[in-house]
Amino acid sequence: MAQKENQEINFLASDQVGKMRAQEELVSAAKKAGLILLVWLLALSAVLGYGLVLSNKNKSLKGESVKLEQQLTQLNDKITLVLILKDRLGKIDQIFKNQNDLSEPLGNFFTSLPNGIALTKVSLTSKTLDVTGTGDILSISYLTKAYTGRSQGWYQGAILKSLVKNEKDVNFTFSLVVEL
């Protein structure tokens, strides 16, 4: 059998067929270019959108950074104040450690104070206890005898600085210095 040739029936002129094919190729190329442009626009919008997201996140992180820096500054101020306070407390502690406890000499003196003596002045330093008062001669004698010429753990000795008879009554005014 003979091979049948596929023959097209074309009512158009041959140059019109070329124009139509060129037009079809042009439309096909325009579609491809449009598709590429669409893909490019989608990619560009995705990049720009991601850039906006990153920009917003960057702004948020910068805001948090500023807050953290402010908190850090406040903490540094507090740390500085704590260090100053610690230094001052250390100095106060040294002062307290260097001070003598003067309550023991006063307590011991007042517990051994005989009846019949009224104190008018008591002065205490780290080295001496100065006592001035009035009383009868026997009570003053007991008091001075207890401290002069002797020493105990809290005092070294004592000196009776003055003993004066009062003109208006039978009592005497005295001044005693106890050496600590």
C-alpha cells in the first residue's frame, strides 16, 4: 500500500502561515517571559517580606537591648552602692573591733559601790574611770580601800584625788580615779 501523505488543507497563504507561527511563538515567548517575571516577582516579594520580618525583629531586639542596657546600668548602680556600703560596713566593723568594751568597768564599779555614797559625776575613758560624789567617811573609806593599792582583771589601781569635808553636813565630797 502506498503511503498516504498527510496533507493539510490550508486556505491561508504561505506568508500568513509564517506570520501566525511567528505570532504563536511570540505569544509562547510572552507567556514564558510572563511566567519568569511572575516567579521573579514572587521571589522578590518573598525576599522583601523576609527583609521586613527581619527588620521588625531587629527593631524588637534593639528595643530589648536598650531595656537590658538600662537594667544593667541600674544593676551597676546598685552594685556600686552595695560595694560602697560593704566598704563602710567594713570600716565600721574595724571601729567596733578596735573599741574597748567599757560596760564591764562600769558594771563592776556600780556593783561594788557601798551604801551611803551618792555619785555626782562619772566619767569613763578607755584608760580611766573618774568618779566624783559625796558620802559619809566610812563608806568613802570602804570604796577607796577596795580600789587603791590593788588590781583586778578590770582595773589596775586607783587614786583618791580629793577628800573635802562638807560645811553644811557630816558628809565628805571626794574624787576617785580608777585606772583601767
